[in-house]
Amino acid sequence: MKQTELKDILLETDLPVAYMAFREPDIPDLPFIVYQDIGSDNFGADNKVFYPQTKIQIDLITRFHSEETEKIVEAVLDGHDLFWQRDPDFDSGEDYYRVTYEVTI
């Protein structure tokens, strides 16, 4: 799967989606999703990369904690057979909630 395909999948949430960040003046109201490449998780054999994989961090940014919005994101990821790990956080300095999902593509 390519990152462009992942973006199309994330757009199925009906939330605004951007790679890394939205740029001014096009920053949408919350909630929105940003995602980025955070490295590789390759499988090797015979001293070579046998099966390349990319780790992707998907951040759901919301003003308030929203289990409903999280469930929408999780259902979309599940619907495309993407195994995910979830890590919620509150950024008090910016006053928003961030739920980070990590997937490997």
C-alpha cells in the first residue's frame, strides 16, 4: 500500500486529512487527521530487505475527547485490515486531544 492509498482510506472518515500538517490559511476546524511516515519496520532475509514496510503515525486531533470519532477512525482502519495501536494524549499547551494510531503499510 502506498501513502496516497492510505490518505484515501483516511478520507473515508469524512474528516479533513493532511500529510504532516495543514498549512495556513487552510487549517480546518477540529476534528481533523494528520499522518506521517515515522520509519521502517522491514523484514529481512539473507542480509537484504525481504519485505519492506513503513510505519505510519496517524493523529486524530479533537477539541474534546470523542469516543465516537475515535470509533469512526478505528472502524475505517479495521475495514481495510490495518492493524493499529492506539495512544491517547491531551496537549494542555495547545488545548486539544490527540489520539495517535500507529499502523504499518
